[in-house]
Amino acid sequence: MGIFEEIARKKEELKDIISESKRISEVDLLNAQKGTLTGYDCACCQNKGVIYYEEDDGIYVVPCTCMQIRKALKRIKDAGLEKLVDKCTFERFSTEKPFQKAMVQLAKQYLNNGGIGFFIGGQSGCGKTHICTAVTGQLIYRGSNAVYMQWRDDSVRLKQLANDPVYEDLIQRYKFCSVLYIDDLFKTQAGKSPTQADINLFFEIINQRYIQQERTIISSEWTLEQILDFDEACGSRIAELCADYIISISPDRAKNFRLR
């Protein structure tokens, strides 16, 4: 090869190197651009939701892994748990007492084993809402759509609309969602027993979920035994739906951590 041919070859190699450098710079520039997505700050995609990469035949785009997190956060918001999920995690739950350890162990078993129903009843202030929220949050992060039902408020609204045409649309949300979390089931003033209207409403929801075998998480200041005394049809459906994932915390004011 003559000197001129060698120079020409080197020039072509240099062109390829310069061209490759430009392409890499273009990809880096695209990946460095700031996006407009909100709700989660991603250092990988700069909140664009996509990552750019290059192959021999051009530049391609793939979704950033943060999109799964963003979808989960939207599901949390849609479920009505936005304010609770961050603070109610397993990591933030104290397990200094045996009953607290038992609650966490049962919750994790439920998640690991793919249980259908999960129930915690008993002593006020012992962490029932915390654990049930942590369970629901984990199911949401794994891809489930959930609905949060704050019994005391939502049941009142449903009962008021029982004869209204919108009732059917409203209650469908609780009967057919993939995950339903009922917080403070049968919560009443001064520990009064639930009314027949409360029992009828709950039966309508739990019976459908029992038939469909849909995931249902329930917290209540009443134990399962007490709920069975109120209404065996409701209590027995909880018992069968939740099966091995039922825990009742015995009454003891010392277990009420809100008083500390």
C-alpha cells in the first residue's frame, strides 16, 4: 500500500471516529435533556420517561424503569392512599412487642404466599391501619389496582345514596376492584354495635368479593368473633376469605401507641 493510499485510509478511519463521536454525543445530549414528568424524580431519564440508546442502524428509545414506579404512584393516588403509603411501611413499624412481630410476620406471609383476604381486628391504636396500608402498598407496587375504603366516611355516603340511581355505580367500585382495603370496618361512636344498614352494606360488598375471590384487606376495632356475633353471614365470609391470615389483638390500653 502506497503512502497516498495509507493517508486515504487513515482519513476514512478518522471520519468514522468523528462520526461515531457525534452519534454518541447526540445520544448523550438526548439523555441529558430534562423532562416534564412529575411525582417522582428520576436521575436515569431526567424525568422524560424514556432512555435513548444507539445501535449500528440508528438511535432507539426505550421506556425508563421509573415508569413502573410512576404507574404505581398513580395507582396509590387513585386508591386514595397517597398520604398514608409513605409513612405506613413495614420498615417504619416498631416490632418491640411480640404482638407487633406477629402482625408483621402474618402480613409478610400473606404477601409471599399470595393470600386472598387479610384481616386484623382488636385493640385501637395498635397499628392495624399501618400494617394493612403496608400490605396494600406492596400489592400496588407489584401492579395491582386498589381501592381504599374508609368505612366510617364512605359507608355513610353509600347509605345516604342507597335509593339514588348513582348508588349502583358507586358500590361497583368496592365490589369489583382487584384489591379492596376496608379501614376501620364497623367503626361506630363510643363502640356501639353496627346498625343493620351497616351490616347490609358490608354483606353486599363482601359477598361479591367472596364469590369472585378478590383480594380484600380489612382492619377493624372489632375482632372476628365479635363480627360473627353481629352477623354470621358477614363474619363467616371474612373467615373463609381470609383463612390463615386473620389476627385479633386482645384489648389492652398499653398496646395503644397513640397514647404514648
